[in-house]
Amino acid sequence: QVQLQQWGAGLLKPSETLSLTCGVSGESLVGYYWSWIRQSPGKGLEWIGEISHTGRANYNPSLQSRVTISLDTTKNQFSLRLTSVTASDTAVYHCARQVGHRDSSGYIKNWGQGALVTVSS
Amino acid sequence: SYVLTQPPSLSVAPGNTATITCGGTNIGRKSVHWYQQKPGQVPILVVYYDNDRPSGIPERYSGSNSGNTATLTITRTEAGDEAVYYCQVWDSGRAMFGGGTMLTVL
């Protein structure tokens, strides 16, 4: 049974960089796409981007200029970096395992519990 | 940009059928996935690729997709089906979610 656990700083000031890491247990990164999704009361569910086990990443065009998703197969984990955050980036950030990807209309198979990130001065 | 429209709420009596819609331009040409999220929990997949059901999801859950509307149908609704339901598609290189429908069973 795959489990995803994310961690990182929970309180940021505007203009800082959000950094979160997701550790995957019970499953190798190989063969799947891995994604970040955020959820906020105002914006609902928002897909941030995905990365394959080979490191190929695709991002939400609305966030592309600020987002980087990377992975470390030796540690079986992947990471999210979002620069120049503002209050509108306040959300619960979930890491997730996808079956399929952008080009195959994939779906989210497993979700991490989520990490609340608050952006406030 | 592409918009997915879901009714914010739906009420159904126990034992009746709940029909949750997800509207979008020519959504019938896309693959639609549905998620259930109960309070304090993460979403779980209940239907994928329009009408496939993951293992462990009751047969009471089914989906359809045609024209401008995709539909999640829950028959013989139970109290445990109370949750927010989200549809999901891909458009312009990104996954997109509907705003969610809060299903109340009363």
C-alpha cells in the first residue's frame, strides 16, 4: 500500500519560496507520475504539476513561471518549489501518485494527507 | 479557459439515487474522473475514465459522459455517501477540477 507523506515549512512571508518534499513508501517512483495539488477554500482543488520517474515535468501554465518539481529516486521522494509566494498561495498542499499523465488523461490514485502552507506578513 | 461547472449542493433521501453533474464544453470528448472527499479526509477516486470503478468502490457508483455533461450516479444512497464530489479532466496541459458538489443524505 503506497503512502505519501509531505513535509516543509508551514508559514511563509510574501515573496519567499515554498519548499515541500514528499516521501513515498510502499512503492517505487518508477512507472508512475507524481504530482502536487493544492486545495484552498477560495480556489478549490488546483493541480500544480507532475513529474515522471525519469524527471520529465509538466506544470500548470498558470503557475509555470514560479514552479519547479524535482525528484530523488535514491531517496524515493519528490519535491515542490514555488517562488515569490503571496497570500493567494495559502493552501493545503498534497502530493499524489498519478496513474497516467497529461497526455493520457491520467487520474490521481493516491493522495498524501496534505501540508498547510500559510503565507502571511 | 476551460470551465467545469458542478452544482454546489445536492440533497437526496436515503435509498434514492443521487445524480451529480459536471458540465463543460464538449466534455464528452474528454475523459472524466470523479473523486469523493469526506470532511477532514483526502479525496479518493470513485470513478475513472468516465465509467470505470476502482477496486473497493461499490457498484452503486457509476459514471457517464456525453455531450456537454458528465454524470456521477450513486444508487441506493447511504449516509456514508455524504461527501463533496469533484470531477476532473485535462485541458490545455493541466488537470482541472470542478468546484465540487456537496452531497447531503437526509
